[in-house]
Amino acid sequence: MTDKVHVIGGGLAGSEAAWQLAQKGVPVVLHEMRPVRPTEAHKTDALAELVCSNSFRSDDWETNAVGLLHEEMRRAGSLIMTAADQNKLPAGGALAVDRDAFAGDVTAALAAHASIEIERGEIAGLPPADWDSVIVATGPLTSPALARAVQSHTGEAELAFFDAIAPIVHFETIDMDICWRQSRYDKVGPGGSGADYINCPLDKDQYDAFIDALLAAEKTAFKDFESTPYFEGCLPIEVMAERGRDTLRYGPMKPVGLTDPHRPDVKPYAVVQLRQDNALGTLWNMVGFQTKLRHGEQVRVFRMIPGLGHAEFARLGGLHRNTFLNSPKLLDESLRLKADPRLRFAGQITGVEGYVESAAIGLLAGRFAAAERLGLSASPPPPTTALGALLAHITGGHVSADEGTARSFQPMNVNFGLFPPISVPRQPRGKGPRSGKSFERKRAMANRALADLDRWLSTPTSVAAE
Ligand SMILES: Cc1cc2nc3c(=O)[nH]c(=O)nc-3n(C[C@H](O)[C@H](O)[C@H](O)COP(=O)(O)OP(=O)(O)OC[C@H]3O[C@@H](n4cnc5c(N)ncnc54)[C@H](O)[C@@H]3O)c2cc1C
């Protein structure tokens, strides 16, 4: 008989991973600590409980990367997507669900599966040595005892308990007639060219208007259990601005070591820098711009920055209680801990963000663990698919300019900026969101993704040479 795989955490990722394993005939023990031990956010003992919103976001696979991820997961036999579709509520283009019926269906399907055993109780340390295949899917609120054990196993700095997210901009929406590429003092640095940053210049009036808008903008509040996680090196920009009008000009917006080639005679009063965030060069993060501003306010205020007037954001900033690994450094391409391959990770703890993305990484972890148990090879999904692009982000696609010093990997939702670019023929001008070049580009990427996914799903897995 095939040996059991242990899945720790019966949330979005763990439930999907257990389902994928069981559907391949691999027996699973799913360990969920609720109701024996609660978390600060869950309210029930149901598996796959949605802790906050009841929305899986856009269901439009042609123009939205999360909608595409829904469709790919459906094609890969996802339990989470089946339960979501069975319990959907009217919500325009979004997939919203009846949360209790959704979680009830997931719990019932897992409980009824002949290959799944559900054990209620906390795994309060590293899994016993005789569990030779484990998926850790304990989420943003991983219990402290397990988190401490993982942290001492991976290294103090490699597991974070808060995220500090700076916004990320799609490169093609940055106005390079205003911005320019240059590293401070043209420093080349490891792997650099001396022109690694994109710089946005502000004059005094623009800086003053920006600071005023920042100070007046609406902020989000921390939840009760999220005691304020500010570290001096990582303050939200609005907190820095509150400390003095010039604090940002002497901090992340300092204008030194930079010359604007569009106006070489004018010294900028302040400069916002963007740093490349993925290997493809399609995404750029705003350096030092971690923030608690409301999302709508971020778009409004950050578009005041010269060169970002039409910026489209792949991710907006935030600071939250979280638990996530420095995955690009620690995990291999099948989500195993390089230093201890019996342990695989899945869900939000790998550095993805959101219900759907967490479940998607659970789906992949389940398939990888099943292939390994069955002696089959498991190739990762192509990077042109939403599943593959998300996996590449957490296991290798992220670029860290600070490699070897500070970690810069931060959680991310799926978005088209993670996909390899695609060229589309020039489009006639159209009206509305479903016309024009951006729409055609997303549609082309989505069609490429589904064709590549279907090929990947239909490829017969081969027996690995042991
Ligand atoms: C307060 C809050 C609000 C959020 N709101 C949203 C939102 O509106 N939309 C959205 O898309 N995402 C939201 N998220 C993110 C959301 O948590 C994740 O997207 C998703 O639930 C993560 O899935 P997961 O499976 O990784 O973790 P979870 O769904 O949290 O599942 C982890 C499971 O592991 C269990 N567990 C933890 N430690 C142990 C242990 N040691 N032993 C056994 N079991 C254990 C937990 O009880 C839990 O059931 C929110 C997160 C938080 C914390």
C-alpha cells in the first residue's frame, strides 16, 4: 500500500492539497488544529473557512489573471473551485460565494473521501521524523509553536511575521519621457549595470503637493491582534512624512547621486526610485514605499508622482500580520525545503497572497507530492500559465537587488506582470475595457496560458528513473 502523506493545516491550501493527493489514490492525513486550538481570525471548525471577504475576485479569464487562475484550477480538478462554483452568489463579474455553504461542501467532500483521514489537533513543532512526506499549509496565522520550529529550522531571518509591501508598477505604464534609468552614483554592484533603478523626479511644488496629499489620505487600521509592527527600517511612508516634511527627502526620496538626462541642468528636489521586481523586467517596485494608505488613495496619491501619472499597479502596498518564508531562497521548484526535502510548503506561507492563490499553490503541492509518492516525475506547469507564473514568482522569478543582505521578497497576488511578455498586432482604437491593445494583450496571454495548461495536464507523467 502507498504510504501516507501528512498535510498540516486544513485551510484553502491544505484542503486543496489533500484533495489532489487523494484523487491520485495517495492516502492522506489532514491535520487541522481547529476547534482544539483556535486562530485569531477563524470563527468555525470548518475546513477552508474564508476569514474575511467572501469573494474570489474577478471570474473573467480573458482579461484578469485571477479569473484565468480560476479557469486553470477548474481544468486541474480543483475542489476549492468546484465548491465555489456550487455556492456562487450574484456579484457582477466577481466570483462571490456563500461562505458557510462553501466551507461546508469542502469539509463534507474531504470527510467523505476514502483516502482522507482528518485529525483535529495542533502540530506543535517539526513533524515527527517518520513522516517522510509532509505538506505544511498552516497559513498567515500558523500557530506560534510550529512557526518557531520552522524558523529555527530555516534560519531566524527566513520566516517573517509581518509583511511590509511596497506598490509594484507595470513597466509599460511608466512614462520614460519623464523618468530615467540610473543607479545612485552609477554604482554597478553585484549583477547590476549602473542603470538599475527607474527614477521619477519631483520639483519643490510637486514634492509639497505630494506630501500634503500623503498626510491627508485615508489610512487603513490594524486589526486588534496585529499589534503595530513598525520597525525603524521599514516605516510606512505616511508615518515618515508625519515625522517632518523633509523626512522623505532625506530618506527613500533623497535626490542625491542622480542626474536627470531630460533636464541635466535642473537638480531634482526629490526622487522616487523603482527597482526591478521580477526576472522578466515587467514589474517594478517603489523603493521604500510600504504603506497603510487605503488602496484607492494609493492609486490617487502615487499617480501624482511625475512619470507615474498613468501607472497601473500590479500590487498595492500594505502591512499585515502574516507568516511567510523567504521562498525564492529556501524552496525548490516543487515547493520542497531544499535543506529538508521531506517538507513541502503550500499556501500563503510560501509568499502568495489571497484565497485563490493559496489554494492554487496547495493544488500544485498536492500534485507534486502525489507524483513523488507514486514514483512519477512531476514537471512544473509552464511559466506562461497562471499556475506556472505564480510558482515561478515564489520559487525563482523574483529578483532581489539586495541578495545576500536584506530580504526583499514580499507576498503577491497573481497578475499578468508575472507572465512572459507577448506581442500583439497594432489594434484599432476602441472604446471600453474590452477593446484596445491592453485587452488584446491580456486575451492573447490568457489563450496562450490555457493552451499550454491543457498540454501540461495531458502530458502523461513518466516513471522517474530512481
Ligand atoms: C485577518 C485576515 C483577513 C484576510 N482576508 C482575506 C480576504 O478578504 N481575501 C483573501 O483573498 N485573502 C484574505 N486573507 C488572506 C487569507 O488568509 C489567505 O488568503 C488564505 O486563507 C490562506 O490560505 P492558507 O491555506 O494558506 O491558510 P488558512 O486558510 O489560514 O489555513 C491554515 C490552516 O492551518 C491551521 N493551522 C495553523 N497552524 C496549525 C498547526 N500548527 N497545526 C495544525 N493546524 C494549523 C489553521 O487553523 C488554518 O485552518 C486574509 C488573512 C487574514 C489573516
